[in-house]
Amino acid sequence: MKRAISVVVSTILIGLMLAGCVTTSGQPEVTFNTTDRGKIRSAIINEFKKVDFKVFSQNNDVLVLEGRRLGATGAETMHAIFKMETAAESMTAVSIQAFLKSAASFGRDSYVEDITYSNAGAETLKLLQRAKAQLEAQ
């Protein structure tokens, strides 16, 4: 019985990973059909500008956007963190983490709550999927 449950759970997890929903680390992800990280960053930034997010920081592998918490009526600030990794010869996997940001203390930001799996995290994933669709439609 335990083996049957294990097989079912493994099958579901593999299906989710192949569908581009979750990484092996458990983070939501979307796989882009390109390795051009500049184009991926631009597509993500353009999509998130529509909901008043701005670039907080970026490098070749990580993009951090800052804006008002998605799906909330308050003025809480959140950071959406996008990590890019080569998934295959011609694909890039972009995983997401979303955090509420507290006020800076001693010149450093601190994160008070991981909201990756909240409604805000789900909205972040939808916007990332739209960015992928926009990029692939070009």
C-alpha cells in the first residue's frame, strides 16, 4: 500500500514539474523556450510594469522586482524574486519567490513573510506565464 501511494505521489510530482508548475526545490516555475536571459528579463519587467512593479535589482541569474502586494488592498510592499537556470539546451527555467518586505533597518531590507504560496504568489505566477506568452508570440 505504501509503495502504491509513493508511486502515485511521484507520478503527480513529475507531472507538475513537466507542466512547468513546480521545481524540484518546490518553487513555482515557468520554462521559457529560449536561453536569452535578456529577452526573458525584458518580458518579465514589461509584464510587471503593468501592475506598477519596478526593478529593485538584477544580475544575469536573478531579477528582483518591487511593488505593492498583488491582490491586496493595503500598501504592503512585496518583492518578486525570479531565478533563472538553464533547463535544457534551448530552454530557461524561471522560478519564483515572493516576500513581503519590512521597513529597512540599519540600511538593510528584511523579509517578514514568504508569500510565494499565497494569492499574491499565484498572481505572480500568472504574470510570469503572461510574460512567457508575450515573449513567445514575438
